[in-house]
Amino acid sequence: MLKIGGYDADQIAAAGPIPVPYLDAAARAQYEVFVSQGMLCQKDGSGALQPMDTQGQTYMYVMDGRGTLYAGDDMDLQHHSSFLSGAPVAAAGAIRVASGQLNYLTDQSGHYAPSTDHTAQVLQKLRSLGVDLSQVQTDYRGMSRQQWAARGTTFDRYYPVEGVRTKPY
């Protein structure tokens, strides 16, 4: 089961009817993004890794506190919070991928309203896994942590796994 900072997302998803469709661990697995030879990949129906391709569309993504990325078409999932059943995320936004090559990334998420620092974590994680970011167009819409702090708001939580900052819903 997915547990982040003592938050049992799967248990909450199974607890009963809620207006936002939440994924359990099995459903979430089909949206997991892997990096193979510098390309973003997802598993097909047989479990084989295939280069991810959003076919020109923008997909929603979240990164959890362990640095695992999930992405899917917003026609399948209507909210970023669906991926992790409302649990805190390290980043959220939208991406476009063509033949495994990331070409667009934004921090646009109404549910999580990530800071630009949260979004930078995604790029840092992907770079560390060998993804070429030289051609990636970024579109930052969120505020920096300093801007949030100036408003008297702090959202960061620090978890021991890789020290990834997450932001609650």
C-alpha cells in the first residue's frame, strides 16, 4: 500500500463514495511513468515498457514523495488528486511527451497549487535519471516558496525518503 508520511491513501480510497475518483495501488500502477534509456515510458497491457506518447495532448501528472511519477489523460482522470487518493504530492501539473521525449511541463494544478520549487523537483529527478531536458518547454504558473512565505503560507513537508518536499491538497 502507498503510505506517505503516515497517510494511507489506499485505505481512504476504499472507504466509500467520494466525489473525486481515487485510485488504489493496482489502478495507480497503470499510470506510473518509468525512465528507460532517457525516455519516458509506461507499461502496456502485457507489462512491457513502451515509450510514452501523449499524441499532442497534455496529460496530468503528479510526483509522489518518493519521486515516482504518474501521468494520464485527463479524460480518464479528472483531478490531480485522483492519482494518490488526495495524499500529498511532490509536484503536479501537465506534460506532453512524444515518442518518449518530454517536450512540455507545467505546474498547472488547481488542486495542489504547487510552487515553482515543487515543479523544479520533477525536472531535477528526471535529469538524474538521464532524461534530456534541453528541448523541454516549461510553463511555470505557480508562485515560488518565497512568494508563498510572503503571504504567510507554508506548505512544505519533509519526508525522509530522498528528502523530497511534498505539498498537501
